[in-house]
Amino acid sequence: MIERNLVTAGRIRQELADLARVVTRAEQAMRLARGSTEPDFYLDSAALNLHDFYGGLERIFRHIALAVDQSVPGGPDWHRDLLRQMSASLAPVRPQVISANTEEELDEYLRFRHVVRNVYAFKLDGERVDRLIQHVRPAFDRVRGDLMAFADYLEQL
């Protein structure tokens, strides 16, 4: 049990380091889009990095659900159910992984990830991409704080 918790904490920390790079790349792509006469390719890059941002968080959440909760949601709404599971306290198994406010904020990135996966890139709403990029750094800082606190909790067990 202790080794599994250490592995989970280590995976959280590694994934968060990678996600910091993803957030930076998303911001850079959007800056280039704003300054370009041909912004579409940069918007595509920004959107892909937003997709990767939520995808990386979801990998962390699935690992926690599997290794700690020992229960991974299934069915057609499993993505949303997994996000909700992370904001739930599962006493005596574990405390909340993320706050309810973080869950609410991440829900928009979950919905956008679905759009990126199911719509042609040239049909993406540039204003929505820009708005999400403007909020991705604060959202990442909050979720990183939540996840680092959870990793600390796992290491102390």
C-alpha cells in the first residue's frame, strides 16, 4: 500500500511538470495567433495544447481512481463522473483530490477537449480558444496546488 501511494505521488508530480510545459506552449501559440495575419495554424496549436492540458489531468485522475480509490467510472459519462469523483471526499479512503471550485473550472476544459476531438480544427471558435487560454494558467495553478497537496498526503501515509 505504501509503495503504491509513493508511485501515485510520483506520477502526479511528473505529469504536473509536463503539464506546465503544455500550458506554456498553449499560451505561446495564442500569442502568435494574436499577432499573425494567418492565425488559424496557431489557433490549432493552442487548441491542441488545451486538449492535452485536460488529457494530462485526466490521466492523473484515472491513476488516482485506479490506484487509490480502486474504482474507475465507466459508461458514456465516465469523463464527467471521473472529474466529480476527484472532488468527492471518500472517507476513510482519501480526502478530496481537487476542490469543488477546481472541478467547476476544469469542467469547461473537459467540454472543450470533447469539441477538439469531434470537430474539424477549422471550425473551432477562436474567441473560445482565446478565453480558455487566458484562464488556463490560473486554472493550472489551482489544480496543481490541489494535486501537490494530495501527493503530499499520499507520501505521508
